[in-house]
Amino acid sequence: MTTPAALPVGRHVLGSYPRYEQAQSVVDYLSDAGFPVETTAIVGADLRLVEKITGRLTKGRAAAAGAASGAWFGILVGLFVGLFAASGTALIALLLYGVILGLIFGAVVGYAGHAFTGGRRDFTSMTGLAATRYEVLVDPEGAQEAERLLAQAPAV
């Protein structure tokens, strides 16, 4: 697990770019020129929440998704209870019962959960954050050197 970066307060803005790849190429150029890039940061600014609609959600699809997750839960419970089984046959039976009961319970919960929404959210989606611009920041001590190197850059 990585530790979250501290907010870059008091840093000098070298430039602002509409695409992340452009900001990345600036830092790459500085790295190639021998600049200590550990003093730089690329910060996404003006964040927007983007929700990409991935499909239509019907009661059948909700039941199928519930059944699939219920089956996985049933396998997990079956394996856990199977640790105490007297034989291999009992383990297999517990796994089968877990899967079957998980499928049924998950399907019912998925169907009922979707039915109770009353059609307010009949679609599936994925959400993420997107920045409208990316700023390359540098510590104030290295700002002049970074700007000098970028002034010599062909076209970054």
C-alpha cells in the first residue's frame, strides 16, 4: 500500500497542461536533463466526477448478479464449514449446498433490491474522477533551474 502524497502547498507552478501525458513528458524531460524530479509533482486540477453508463439494469440482470455473488459467498461458507467435515464427500456436499443456497438467496435479494428501487435507477455504471488540467509543480528552491531547463527544451 502506498502512502498518500501530501498536498503540494507553496510549490512553484512550472506549467499547466490539458492532458496528463503532456505534464508527464515535462517531468520526463527534466529527469533526462538531470533535474532532481523527486522535488516535482503532477497535480490534477478542477476534478470532475464522471459516471460512465455501462448498460441497462433489469430485474433479471439484478437477480443474475445477486445469484453470482451469492454463489461465491456460498462457496466461502461451504469451505469454512467444510474445515470441520469428517470426510471429503461431506466437504463436497457442503460446497454444493453452499453454492445452491447462495445462488437462490442472492437471486432473491438481487431481484428484490432492484424491484424496491421503483425504476429510479435502471442502469449500471462505473464512476471515476477526471481532471480538466494537470499542473507540474516544483519546490521553490529548484524553480529557476527547472524553468531554465524547460526554456532549452525543443518542444515538450
